[in-house]
Amino acid sequence: MTKVHIYDTTLRDGTQSEGVSLSLQDKLHIARLLDGLGVSYIEGGWPGSNPKDAEFFREIEKAPLATSTVVAFGSTRRVSSPAASDPNLEALLNANTPAVALVGKSWPLHVTDVLGTTFEENLAMIRDSVRWMKDHGKEVIYDAEHFFDGYRSDPDYALQTVRAAAEAGADWIVLCDTNGGSLSTWVSQVVRAVREAISSPLGIHAHNDSELAVANALAAVEEGCTQVQGTINGNGERCGNTNLVSVIPALQLKMNRQCVPEEGLPRLTELARAVGRVVNRAPSAFAPYVGESAFAHKGGIHVAAVEKIAASYEHIPPERVGNRRRVVVSELSGRSNVRVRAAELGLTTNGNEAAILARIKEREARGAQFEVAEGSFELLIRRSEPDYAPPFELVDVRVVITGGLDRGMGSEATVVLRAGDETLSDSAKGVGPVEAVERAIWKALVPRYPELQEVQVVDHKILVLDPDRSAGARTRVIIEASNGGGAWHTVACSANVVQASCEAVLESFELAVARASRPVAPRGRAPKTMRSQPRVR
């Protein structure tokens, strides 16, 4: 298996993403996570640009990483300035890392209009900087900035720049699609030309401005690049960088390239989410490989097939990257969805899948949404049991609104429920009628059902389904309830928001009572292809 070295620049390029700012401890924590995954290189920052990055290199040296090589990043020497007296190069040297990354210009536009120098001086800057770092015993990774744009503008000069770095002793020549505008066919063509021109190991550094960073990285590898630079979750300036979370499994599982140790790959999902928590930007639920929905199955035909052969609708087994399979229940479901999802909950459907599915479709036609209300689905399963009897029912609700606009309004609700032969009633106040009703129902039920003592409504979402009907619009209410040990969601829909709220709250409380009186049986073995694998952390 060919080795492809993963070069992570989350701590440097990733922090250029708008809204992302990492503390020193954040950077050290992410570095440890990346080291645990087993990436080859971790670029820690630009020590000549700010004190935090310089401090990072001092701290990481005190407790070296286990497997990854730490890299300090900087630019080639200044125009008409000797490498030996260049402050940027001196800061790189003082970072005391085994490897350094040097970025230099490849595009004539940048040489003449940005640097304001000559072509020959730019080549000298590249040669001098690389040679100076090699003389000091560093592994040198030369980043050819804007290389694909430079090659389009002047292919001969672009090749001269990377030859200069290679002849000076650079260990890697990394071709950068800095503006992110290249198409994969162009990337392949240019990498092929560079591979024919120089013998140095090549790398690829792509940006995602055309939504092609991952595709361009894979295309470059196919043409001979053996280093891929990128960031976790694709964070980076503008539209971001190559997403290593997608590149790593694509290379390792589909292209037979070794990127990280086999035991590291199942840590990928948790790593992506952990880094997302640190930068306060969680990966999308629909992110390939690691998203919550990456292996979610909703269509009935799909689930029926996956229940037999998982590979029929999954491009890889989710556990290979530490993710898990999920079955979603909705009006698009088939009986397999109901049966499999019930089994995941530790329940059996007793052959009632068709009736349960009909009830789901009926309620979703009126505006409910079961894929966001697993509690309502579980209650449907429990209600389908032949000996199940609802523990209580709502008999009457009265709500009084008090106050005025000048002094504020309040609400008081009185509820009457029936539990077997017993009548339960109580009242409560709230800021609005919904809160008052919820509190009154809870107060009425707790004396009879003490298991509800710890149950609280922790969130209440209201969605207007047909706003064109103004005050008569239907509302979908989703209740999140918790007993301290777990949370669940229930849903109801009505043109009357109080009625929908009552229904959703009553389902939440009914489910809590049902779980207490009828705990689920130990989960049996699901069909082999559908069995959820433990998440590897």
C-alpha cells in the first residue's frame, strides 16, 4: 500500500476561517488529537507572526508528540535581504521544530505586482531560504503558492520556481491552489507536468472556493503527489481548505493509500466532532463519512434493502470511520423502518408494523414530523402492544389570561385528567398559556406518578406550517423532556398552539410513565448487516 503523508494545517490555515479563534490551550489540545489519529505532519502556526504561535512551539517541545512531526510555517526571505539576517527565518529556526514550511511565489502577478521585485530575485529568495534552512538541519517543505494560476499564466517560470526549491534541497514541493479556482482536470495536467520536470516528492494544498478541494487533492494523488495538506472539517480562509476528514478515508479505503494507522481510522468521527466543539463549528449533519446523517436511511425501499445487505445503500461500513448507522422513521418509511427502529429501541412490533406505519403517515399528513420526535415514535410502538392501556387522559383544560398591555399579562391554567378510576386536577401559573398548561399537567400527575418528579420540559419549539393563514395557521410543537438521565422529543400539530402543546407534553409524560412501568427488554442481536457497532473513541 502506497504511503500518502497527511499534513494538517488546522492550527494555522484553519484559523484563517472567519469566526475561528483558538487559544494556546485549544491549539495544544487539537495537536494531541491529531497526533492520536496518526497524521504525518502538524503545522503549528507562523512563529514570526504572533506571540501565541511562538508560545505553542515552546509548549509542544516540553511534551513532544508521539507520532506526528511538528512544522513551523513561514515565508521565504525578504526582497534584497540575506537569509541569515531575515527575522522571519530566524523565528522559524527558533521554533526548534524538526521541519519547516516555506511559502514562495510562483505566479508572475505576485512577483511583480505584490512583492514588487524581479523574476530572478524571487528565484534567489526561494533558493537562499531553502538552502539556509537545510544548512541548519531542517526538513523543508516548500509551498509553491498560487502554483496552478502561475502555471496557467507562465508555465516556464512556474516550473523555474519549483526547480529552484528542489535544487536548493527542499524535501517536499507542495503545489498550492491558493485561490481554489482550479478544476480537477487542470490539477491533474499540471501535477503531471511538474512530476516530469522534477524528481522531488510532491504534495498538494487545495482551497475549496470551487467546491473541489477534496476532488483536486485526490486527482493530485492519482498523478503522483504523496503529501496532502488540509484541515479538519475543511476550515480555512474564504470557503475553506481540503477537508482531511473526507480525504483520509477516500485515500485509505478507496484508493489503497496508507494515510493513518488502521487503528486510527475509527477515531475519525469523534475527532471531527471534537475539533468542531473546540472551534465552535460542528461538522454538518450531512458531512460525508462523519455526519450524523452520513449513514441515515429514511426511504422504506432503502431500509428494506439495507436490512438484508448493508452495502446495498452504504458505500463503506460506518464503523470503519467510527460512525454509526441510523434508521429514520417518517411518512416515506416502509415496514422495515418501523421494525428496525423498534429493535434499536429494544422493543418489538409484534407484527403491527403496517398499523404503526399507517398511524405515522396519518399524523405526518396533518403536520407531525417523527424523524425529530423519537419519543413519539417509541410511544406508538408501546401503544401497539395488545395489553397496553394509556395511564391517563386529559379531560378538560381551562386557561385564564390576566393583566393588560400596560402592566404585562400572565396566564393561569386548570386541568382535569383521569387515571383509571381516579380524577386528577390542579392549576398553575405561567408567563403564557402554554407554560401554564404544561405546569398544571405536571402538578396534577406527580402525586399519582412520582416517577415524573424528575421529568422536566427543557425545550419547546413551535413551527408555523402555513403562515399564509395568519392566526389560523397550523403549528407543529416539539417538546424536549428530560429526567436528568436522558432526553426525548415528542411532537404534535394543531391550529391551536395550546392543544398541540398539550398533546406533545402529555406524550412526553406518558412515555416516562411507560418506561418506568415497562422497561425495555435487553436488546437482542439485530440482523447482522443492521447491527449498530460501538463508536470507537
